[in-house]
Amino acid sequence: EMSSSSEEEEEEEEEQEEPKVSEFKKRKMTIQEVRRSLPVYPFRHSLLAAIEEHQVLIIEGETGSGKTTQIPQYLMEHGYCQDGQKIGCTQPRRVAAMSVAARVAEEMGKKLGNEVGYSIRFEDCTSERTKVKYMTDGMLLREFLVDPSLAGYSVMMIDEAHERTLHTDILFGLLKDIIRFRPELKLLVSSATLDSAKFSDFFDEAPIFRIPGRRYPVHIYYTRSPEANYIDAAAVTVLQIHITQHLGDVLVFLTGQEEIEACQEILTERVKGLGSKIRELLILPIYANLPSDMQAKIFEPTPPGARKVILATNIAETSLTIDGISYVIDPGYAKQNYFNARSGMESLVVNPISRASANQRAGRAGRVGPGKCFRLYTQWAFENEMEENTIPEIQRVNLGNVVLQLKSLGIHDLINFDYLDPPPAETLILALEQLYALKALNHKGELTSTGRKMAEIPVDPMMARMILAADQHKVVEEILTIAAMLSVNGAIFYRPKDKAIHADAARKNFFHPDGDHLTLMNVYNEWAGAEYSPQWCYEVFIQHRSMKRARDIRDQLVGLMERVEVQLSTNPGDSIAIRKAITTGYFYHVARFSKGGMYKTAKKSQTVMMHPQSCLTEDLPRWVVYHELVMTTKEYMRNVVVIDGKWLLEVAPHYYKDNEVHDTTNKKMPKVKGKAKEELHVE
Ligand code: ADP
Ligand code: MG
């Protein structure tokens, strides 16, 4: 470990007696004053000296100490950008990469995209002049394909390393290799928590530079009994804080856009009900798909006398620092991807967080002064039900994508790759099997020409395979539209509570009898027919910004087709061709109707259900391909198309046997009346 003392540190300690909050209140600090007030500032010289001296440095510091926004700037100011070389900084989250780049551009007084830029999937906001580049860890992994020695960079900072995302973990192994033959490349690994020793061990005892944080005590409150509805409980707690507690902003952790919108609605209504009896309460959401101008709102200072409540996903746990938070409300959940190697199924699950996460969340309340954290779970649950640490992603997600990328980087021995924590062997084997079934690898495990093309397309292997298959079926335009719509990740349909009936009716107009993929295609094509009009979206309850994103993604995919030798072709009326292309990519995601409204997955016979939002709920088809599984109370298939079981022998004869797709019954499918129900009314 490294000592990081300096005279400035002592000054800093004296300063610390006066909480920073009062300083903020006294006057508005200039942006440069804010920079100088950050905990990392007094250490900039010793930090730069340590970087000069060591090729690899682990940097540890509390969230908000200025690691992400300041260190790349110090490096640039110190001359690390000579001869057009860049400073790279990875972020596990898209929103963080964008928001931090915007902030740094502002601090430097430059236009975003020039000297400071960001690169995220489907969006490159950099230029020839870019010196400081923020990017998602996934994008850096993609850059390896084009520039395997990262020659364009003088420094690479792997930020938020403690998040242990799959891509960050893989980057560790790749970078460890590169620094051996690029001795002038500096590698910084920065993290908010105590995993530094582990990173240091991995990088051959690299020194650890600790930035002492300012942290005030946070009082923790628990509920006496578990909360049945944590969204409602969170809203109630916000109002209780607002009515009974001193001023100071509130941060609520929820699991995603839907929960955030639900909570926002409850709060807005109750605040309206209270009228002028209470102080102003500003309710601000932050999640990945929120447009960036609205994301920026969370950083605006709270007006005097008012209180801000931020409804956030996990992104506010460590990736983004919002100043002025005194109260944290933590329901104790997060959405995570889980892959079950035995069933071969991956699904998005709302899961209890770990104790380490809970403590990070609580810490958000203690940055500007003493704070309070309201945990909406019992102390018993915290102590007995939560895991100590979050399981690193590499040990719980599908590895298909990463294996394909490593293979295309020429890394063949995946078992002996240098992992910080190795993935389970069965998950690796399954990924290899899947890639073989998708024809990305041959029987020797080598990349095929199909596999090489798949690796070029920045989507997961099944989607990449679907896109390539569209070429054979001459429906490339249609499949790219579908791929883009599926990749949007945000809601396409808008359903305000007070206009739910109208919204549902509007949605039904887009329904395609063959399934949700085609329904999505209908929406896109009609929007395109309406000249991409926002007004059109508004009238038919479609979210315009999701559509804009779909269009951007689609444009990017279209631009990539030449590189993978795919000719654009179109045949919007050929539903069979479109669905065969989908099936060629997603034959792993096949389910067949079982009974009582349930489906069984084709190979492993896992029970899954049609998602209630699917357009197929009224007439459940026998065979379907689903895009993904989401786990709520049950395992739901989201985005589903009807297929013919026999197609499986055609598109995946190496995977399906004749008897597996043979229908044992010739009975007509039962018709369901009304919405998807547990009980089917058989005609
Ligand atoms: P760390 O990476 O150590 O968690 P950051 O560099 O992200 O710290 O944040 C340092 C400070 O920069 C924050 O406390 C906040 O004051 C400011 N900051 C960061 N991002 C923004 C933003 N988008 N808008 C306004 N201020 C920001
Ligand atoms: Mg940071």
C-alpha cells in the first residue's frame, strides 16, 4: 500500500470540520472551485507521481471523491495526450459514460464530442480530436477487435472495477496481457470499495493508492416486518421524510424504469393531495433509458426551501454521484441477469442486493453531512438473508457473447484464460456448445466465417445469427427493424393510467397474428410511413424517444451490413421468411404449449408463461420462439412469435431431432377468451 500524505492533506483535514454543505449554501461555487473541493484534488501531484512510477496502479476512493471526472483530466493536463494519444476510461454503465463525459466537457469548457467524448453501443460521440474518451467496458472490449494492442491509448482507466461486470472482468485478463508488451501503457484500476487487494494481487502486487474519503455518519433504520409492497412503502417513506425531517435531498433505489414510474406516479398524486400544506418536492427519475436532458436534471441544484427526491436504479449506487443527498431509501432489491447453466436459460430477475451493496447505498446519504438511511427490510433480513457480496457477473450470466469475442481475438484456451474469478466450467462449455449450434464455431472450436461475421455485429450471438439468416431469406430490412426494436430496451408502448383503455386499443391496432416481433415491425413501419413523426407517436400511444433510439440502432446496423457481406433486401409481407430467420437465431428459445396456459421449453421442459403484454395471449399457439425470459412471480416469455415446429428441423437440424418437434396430439389448440388468464376457457 502506498502512503498518500501531503501538506495539502492536513489542510484538508481542518477543512473537514466544516461540512461542505454549508459552503455550497453560502454561495454558488464556480466549477473550478468545485473541482478543487473534491477529495482527490489535494492528491493530484502524488497520484500523478505514482502513475509515472508504476505501470499499474489500483486507485481506491469513496464514491464522489472525483476519480472518474478528475483523474483523466489530471492526466491530460499532465501531458499524457501527446502525439494524438488518448486517455480511456471505462464505465460499466451507458448512462454513467454519457453523463460523466458531459460533466468533464463542461468542466473543461469544451463541446462534448470534441476533446472529451464518449462511446457506447450504437452511439459514438467522439472525434479525431478526442483526448479523453469515456466508454462502456463493452465498447472497449469491441475496440480490441480493431486495435488489439490499444495503440491509440497512453492510459487506460478501468473504472468502477468493484462492479465486477462481465466485460470489466474480461478486460482485466486482456489488459494484463497487453501491458507486458506495451510497457509505456499505463493501467489504472479504480474502485469505490475494498476489493483493491484482490485487484492488486491479480496485477502482480500493483500498488494501491487510497484517496481518503469524507464520510459522515449515516444512521440506519430498518422496518419491523417485511414490506409487502416496497414501491408503495418507498413513496410513503419519502413523504414522511419530507414532512418530518430537515431539508436535504432524498435518494430512492428502485430496480428499473417501471418501478420508478410507478413510484413517481404515487408520489405525484399524494403530493397533489397535500396541496400547499407542504414544501415543494421535486421528483426526478434516473434510469438508463431516460433521455439525457432529463438525466441532467438530477444534477441541478435544489431550489432554496425545496427538497429533491431522486428515484434511481442501481446507477446511483456508485456510478453517479448526486450532491446534497441526506436521506437514502433502500428497498433492498436490484434487477440482475441470471443464467442457469443446467436449464440453459437466462432471465432478468429482481433479486435481493448484497450487504456490500446495501452499505454502498447507505453511504450515499453521508457525503455532505450526517445522513439517514431507511432500509425497507428487517435487520434480520440484512444479517441473515442477504449475501455478503454480489456475485461477479462472470459467474452468473450467459458467456456466449464474450466467448465469441475472445475467440475472434484469437484466444482459444478459454479454460485457462487469466480470470480474476473463473466462470463455472459448465457455463463456459454451454457457451461453446451454443456457439457451435449457431455455427459460429466448428467442431474443433474454431471460429467459422459465420462466427467472424457474428462477432462484428454488436449484438448478442443469437441476434447476430438471426441477422445473418435474414440474408438467406431475403428479409434483411425487416429483421434489422425487428433487431433494432428489440434492442431499444425501453418501453415502446405508452400506457398512462388515466388513458389505459385508449392506449390498449391503440396497441391492439398494431397486433400481428404471428407475434410480437411482427407487431414491433408494424409499429416501426407505420412510424416510418408517417415520416417519423413525434405527433404520430403521441396519437397512438407510442414512446417517441424509444422509436428514435430504434431508428438510430437500425441505421447503425444497416451501416454494418456491408462489412459482414450482407445485401439489404426487403419483403415485409413474407411473415414465414421473417420468422424462419428469427428461428435460425433463436432456436434455443423455443417453447411448446403444454396445458393450463403454460408452455414448456423445447429441450429442458422448463415451465414458462406467455407474457401478459404479448399480442398472442388470446390465442395461444402451439410452438413459439421467445426473445427473452423475465422472471417476476413466474417465468415469462417476453416478445414471442409463432413458429411451425417443423421449421426447427430445417433451421437447426443439428440441434432438434424429428421426435422432439413431432406433435403427439392433433387436437386443435384451445382458444382463450379475453386476456391471458391462469385458467383457460376451452371452446
Ligand atoms: P467518483 O468517480 O470518485 O465517484 P466523480 O468524479 O464521479 O467521483 O464525481 C465527483 C464530483 O463531480 C461529484 O461529487 C459531483 O459534484 C460532480 N459531478 C459528477 N458528475 C456530475 C454531473 N453529471 N453533473 C454535475 N456534477 C457532477
Ligand atoms: Mg466514479
